[in-house]
Amino acid sequence: MSGRFDLFIGIDYSGAQTPTSRVKALQVYAAKPGEKPEKQLAPVASNNKQLWNWTRKEIAEHLVGLARDGVRYVAGIDHGFSFPVSYFDRYGLKTWSEFLVDFVVHWPTDRDHVYVDFVRDGALARKGGPKPGARIGGHDEFRLCELWTSSAKSVFQLDGRGIVGKSTHAGIPWLKRIREAAGEHVHIWPFDGWTPDVGKAVIAEVYPSIFRHRYPAEKRNADEHDAYSVARWLAESAARGVLGRYFDPPLTVHERALAAREGWILGIT
């Protein structure tokens, strides 16, 4: 698999502010085969350092553009791609595709100027939008992949340090947009299959905590280093010829069926 990809991308995500806000915590690093990851600046022509920061909308458009251009990349993003099966059962959802369609109705966090908290506090409902509490879960609900780690938090935990709930609620609608816009050029793992087709760009959920201490932070801040660590791990795993085994974690038939809806974290075995 070492020659299968042209680019390895690590994305440290954030659910802060709106999809069009330039958020410092949104960091993107990318590595070409045989090279160390480099920080990627937002695609804006400006000398204003504030505009170097990315928006969630720009990250999605960047991934779509690369895929359409035929760049064979694997991108790791650190937010949950789905919810526990208990959520699927509670709301009568059978597949991840159904989940995506239902989710954006109740959490339209890909709309310009919409904060995750606008849905939570009912601000959108006052304008005819979704009512708060229509699609929620508890802090004690976990996906199987989270139970396989020592420290992953529930995707339903939206407040506190070291949580991914807010970024998950902000990022899931963009997965739907990427999937629709890039079409056959992109493979969102593992929902589009456990073994990505050769020639496609791959997007997978990652958990930087399992990579970040393998590499010295140097002068990078925490968000930069998380993105760097993901990109470097992906690149090095591909170079050693072991990345493919992470696309095929040792799950039972039942666990694999569960993960087809809940998703999986690349690197958890």
C-alpha cells in the first residue's frame, strides 16, 4: 500500500463557532510519500495571518477538490463519523446513509452562521428550524470503537476538556456533503466498505491521542501537533506496508456489522 496514495492528510477538527468562521484550532498537515508532514494554510490569498486559518467549509471543499482532481489521498479527521447503535435503534435508523440524512435535518450545522449551540439552545427552533432535543444521546452511550480505547469520550458529551462531541456534531453534515460532491472519487471508511478501492481518496476517523506522543512536538502547538502526528503516522504506516492491516481490524462478524453503522477509528485494533 506504500505506493497507493499520493498524499497523507491529518486534520485536527473543531466544532467552535460557525462553518465559515476561521478557527485557530482547525489545523491541516499533509505529507507526500517519503516526506515529513507540512502545515497547510487555508486557500486564501492574503498576508493577514488570521486568514491563514481554515474554516470547516473550506476543509470540506479542499477534500472534495483533491478527490475530483484524482489525488489519491488518505485523510484522517479527529471527530466521530457516526453514533452508537443505541441511537440508531432509538430513532429507527437502519443504515449510515439514513443516519446522515436524518442527522442534517435535526442538526443543520453545515449552514452558514449556525453554531452547534444554536441547535442545543433552541435558537433555530424560534426561526422555524429543528427543535432541540429531537435527536440526542447520553454521556454513557459509547460506540464499540470507543470502548476499545482507554480514554475516548462519548460523542454525546458536548462540554468539557478533551471532548469530541461538539466537533462531531459540527463535522458529520460535511461528511454527507463530501460524499455527495465527490461521488465515486472518495471512499469514506468503513461505511463505503472495509477495503477501499485502488485509486480512490479515503477519509477516515482518527483519534490523535494514540499517535501524538510518538513524535516530538518541536514548536507546534497542541492542535498543530495532533494534525501533524496523524499525517505522519499515516505516511509512515503506508511506507512500512502496514496501513492496509488497519483498514481490516480484527472484528467478529457481529462487531463488523455493528461498526458498519457506528463506524470505526483507524488505528484501533
